[in-house]
Amino acid sequence: MIYKSYLVEENFKLIDKNINLFYGENIGLLNSFKNKIKLNNKEKAEIINFTQDEILSNKIVFKNEITNQSLFSENRIFIIDQTTDKILEHIDEILSAAESSKFFLFANILEKKSKLRKYFEIEQNCSSIACYDDNEITLRKITLNKLKDFQPVSQRIINMIVENCNGSRVKLYNELDKIIIFFNKTKIDDENLANLLNIVENDNFNTLKNAALNGDKKLTNKLLSETIIDEDKTILYLSVISQRANQINQINKNFKGTSYENAITKIKPPIFWKEKPNFINQLKKWQEGKTNLLLKNLYEIELNVKKNSKITKNNLIKKLMVDICTLANAS
């Protein structure tokens, strides 16, 4: 049986089944549901954690655990992480134990053809909750709710926080925790917030990234001499570029024949308004072949960085930006 994640988020009691599946790409939302399960039941039930691999490698231990009576509590909750279709070989055992215990299964992205997803969507005694990526409205709502105890928060402040998280609920929660501790219910001001979030540094690299992807040689060369490259953030830089390449690929693969403006509204994570002009320009320059070549290059660089600790990461990133700019202009 299917439940909408936003409804479950508003009222967790909405799901009244003893066997529940949460899945999707939204790691932040999945973690939020997992934490809510633990928080709501820490005084009421014994919570037992398994991963799918632990179950498959210790089948007897798992079977004994779910069938034996608990010495600590009459109510038991099982949280099973990293599930795939393979967990279905234990579904009969779980069903029989679900009369006295509750089961919460967590999975990453499950395609429509997934047997696990189909099973939980169809079975009336099970619940299925898809956790898709957040949109800008959801992230703003979370931000306003978390900062409700502060002095009135301006729209500009909300924009700074949400846009800095690039569509990630996990990063948003981390940043909000930092903000709450730092400002301690006092007024949140732009300057201190920008320093706390490293927005200036992030914007500098983002400007360099866009110049390279736009194929702007003059601006790229200028920014390469002005931008501070933090070697500790090398993997983050590669991830930022990779995300943009994957977003371009989404458009090229799934929205051919659709106007760029309409296509941009449909991709996930979303493109924020101030990035749209750059993104449209990059769509015109980067076809699927180019983006695939770039993604392959990024993967090889990341492997090289992880294998070779002595590599000069600063020069590596600068050379990458030059190579991206050159590739952007290639016919």
C-alpha cells in the first residue's frame, strides 16, 4: 500500500502497518524517518538494527531474533537497512513475526521493476513510502520551521541558506544545526551567516566552474589566478562539477524536444533561479557525448586523488578547469 512521504512526514501515525518500506534518493528524508522511529519508540519498545548483508550472512541468527520472545520488552521494532530484492527470501518469516513486532525496511533507489517495491506497493498489510528529492519549497519550509525561535528571518537569509545547500536535505540539516548553535536565538545577520556557511568561498569556485563549463576562456583564466582552491575540498569540487554534468545529461536524455525552461523545472536536484542562465548556456554547449567524457575524466581524477596522497590537488583542479573550458568549445 502506497503512502505519500509528505503526508507521513506531517503525521507519522498515518502508517499503521507492521511492515513498512522507505526507499529513494533522498538520504536526508530517509534518515529523518529513521530518527523519528527511534525517537518515538525509545521508551516503548526494544529497537533492533540489522543490515540486509547481516541477515543474508547470518540467516539463523536473524530467524531466531525475530521469532524469540524479548527479555527486555514486550514490543520490538526491527530496522533493516540497505535492503534490495534479496530481502524477499525472508519476507514470509517477517510476515509471521509481524504479528508481534514492527519492521521498518530502508532502501536506496528502487526502480519500478523492483520486486521489493512492487510487493510493498501491492500488499495491503504493508506500506511503501517513496522518498524523492526535495524541491525548493520543501527546503524553505524546513528552514523556516527550524529557525522559528529566532527573530523574524528575512527572505534573503532563507535564500542564502537554501541555495547554499544545493538541494540536499542532509546538508541543510547540518547547516541549520550550525546556525542554531552559532546565533543562539539572536538575530541572524547576512555577514556572519555568509562566513559561517563559507558562501564567499563556495561562490568563487562556483563562478569558476560556470566560466569553464560555459567555455569562457578569458574569464576562466582570470578566475584561475584569483580563486582560492582548498585542497581539502578537492572531492567536493569534483562532486559539484559531476552533479552539473549529470543534470545536463538528465535534460539531454529525458527531455528532448522540450524547451530548456520547461525541462529545468523537472530535473532533480532542482536548479535554483540564479543558476538558470548559466545552466541554459551550458546545455547549448554540452551534448551527451561531451558530458560522458567529462564524467569519465572526473571519475579517473577522483580515483587518482584517493590513491595518491602526494598529488598536488591544487594544480590538478586548475588543470581540470582548463580542460573543461577546452572541451566546452570543442565541436
